[in-house]
Amino acid sequence: MGITIGKDIGKLESMNLLKTEFPNFLKEVLYKNSKDYRK
């Protein structure tokens, strides 16, 4: 039981990271690229 709960928590954490951190990272990259593109 404990192992599967740990795995599920890990999945939820990675999903949350994908939902929050990854889009922010993409936005930053796109923003930086658009700034560089304007130069």
C-alpha cells in the first residue's frame, strides 16, 4: 500500500509540475525569443 501511495503522489507532483512549471518555462522561452526577434 505505502509504495503505491508514494508512486501516486509522485505522479500527482510531476503532473502539477507539468501544469505549472512547464508552461511558465515555455512562456519565458517564447517571450525571450520574441524579444530577441524584435532586435
